Amino acid sequence: MPQLVHRAGSCEDGPCPNVFDVTGDGQDDLAAVQGTTETDPSMLAQVSRMPAHESLVLVPRRLLLEYADRVRAEAGNDT
């Protein structure tokens, strides 16, 4: 069963944007993003060929940078 491991964001269990690593079940190369689901048709129309099972999620850029910094720092520690 896949598990979510909190990696970035200020609320591990709250209603604010977060990024999680997905672990287990052969999904260790995935990240999950919690954010505001975009519903504006004009924005969705700009995403080419988005399948029905996908959605556009908005999160602050700083959150993605925080996640990237943590992943890079850990990758540097593995060498």
C-alpha cells in the first residue's frame, strides 16, 4: 500500500499546500502535491490534452523550490 511522506509545506495535516513523496507499491519515483484544484475553464483550456483523470493544481512556487532543495540535499548526502 502506498504511503505519503510529508516533504515540503507548512501544514502536514492541514488544508494548506504540501508536497509528499509517495513510497511503497513500486511508486517511489512519484511525488504528490496538495493544493487548490483549478477549475477556471480559460486556464484549463491552456493545458493541452489533459486526460480526464488528471487535474491542474495550484501551489506557491516557493513550495516546489523547498521540495527540490530537500531532494537535492538528500541526493548529495547519498554519494
